[in-house]
Amino acid sequence: MKKTGGIIATILTSLLCGLPGLGLAGFGLLGLIGTQLPGTTIQTSKGLQDALLGGAIAIGGGIILMLIPLVVSILSLRKKRAPAAAYAAPVPQAYAAPAQPAYAPPPTNAPPPAQVYQAAPQPVASPAYNPTQDLYARLMALNRPTAPYRIVDGRAENVDLIAEWKIVDAQWYEIFAKANLTKVFRIYLKFDLARREVRAMDREFTVSWRAGVPTLGVQASFFKGQKSSVSFGIGGGFTENYAPGVVYKYKFNTNELKKPIRDAVAACGWTYKGVAFGKL
């Protein structure tokens, strides 16, 4: 019904406003064209201005009249948005508790009630496995009373472990004195779990002997990097009986201390990497 009324209004406004507006605009346009033709009757500039102004007003009025049917059709024929339905919350239904059966005592000859089964307690999960624990344990296992070297904790030096000769141990003074050591070194080890690498750096120290007691110094001969040279002077080495049928002979060079460390690192699936520059 509303659509029919809109169509009728559009037709009426087109006849009453659109057609007169079209004629008025055409009349104004002809008037403007006539002022530009040669031989026109308008002789003064004022008359020409009045003619141009009148033509412009006629064209503008005609356009306004032609727009009226268009506006009426848009307003009357457009679809109006339906209002949103009001939300109604669902009404909760009343809950009726099921009727409880009347309690009746069990008969005297009824079997005893079944025992309730209780599940056995679950074991506590063990902490996450850390590969560095095996590596640390294997390297510390290299320590033995008969070996002339030792592996010690290196947290005081901001590393994981330190490997060194037992030259400062009173039980080994005589052996190292016979070897006439003038330089010794330590290997600083740090674990890189992300790359599964053991980063190692050698540090060399001078040895001075006073009354058969060694003193370590780091003055002029301090070295930091990777050493592979022999560090003993004129004199004998040391022979260790590690196990039945196994004999080690030491001359206290760097490779004799690095080899058991490298073997232990490789046995854990890690890589031994010597560092000559920078930090561990």
C-alpha cells in the first residue's frame, strides 16, 4: 500500500513540477543562446546583463522543479529498515527434584556390601632430564687418587669445571719437582647445552720452586688460548697404573690432560671445542 502511494506521488510531482521545470529550464537556455546570436535586439550592456541573469534564474528554477519528483520517489519508495525484535530472556523452568525412594533396611540374609575400590597412588613424576648432569658426572669420574690431574668445580671462575695438574697438592710435590716443571696450565670448561658443546680455554702459569714447594704465577708468561706444547723441563715423567693391564705414562703436556676429557665428552654425544679468543 505504501509503495502504491509513492508511485502516485512520483507521477503527480513529475507532471506538476518535472514537466514545468523542464520547460522553464529550456526557455532559460534558449534565452541565453539568443543573447549570443548576431542581430539581437538587446543593444545596451544593462539589457544584456538582465537577459543573462533572467536566463540563469530560469534554468536554476527549472532544475529545482525537476529535482522535486526525484526526491519524492526516493523518499516514498525506499525500503524502511524493520526494527530489531526485542530480546526476551528465556524464563527458567522450575526444577523438580526426583522423589527419593523410601529407605528400607536390607534383609538379614543379604550378602555384605561390596568394598569400595581405591586406586593406588600415582607415582610422582621425576624432574626433567638434563643432559649436562651426565656430562658433569662423567667428567668428575675422571678423578682418581693415582692420576696426576684433577677435575674441580669452576663456579668461582664463572665456568662449569676446571682441569689442572695436582702440582699444588702436597702429596705430588716430589713427582712434579722431579719433572722440573717451569710452566703448567689449566683448562677452563663451560657447557653449551643449546649446541651440545664443551667450550674449553687453556691458561698457562709459571711455576717457581722454593724449598721443594711450587708457587704459581701469572706475570710475564700468562697465556690464554689453546696450548699443545710440552710443558716440562729436563727430568722424568710419571707412570700411573690405572687398572689391571692399563698403564699411563705422563710427561705433563697439554694433550695428556685433554685426551681423557675429550673422550668423556665424546662418550656423552657432545663436542669438545677449543676457544683461543674471546670469552667462553
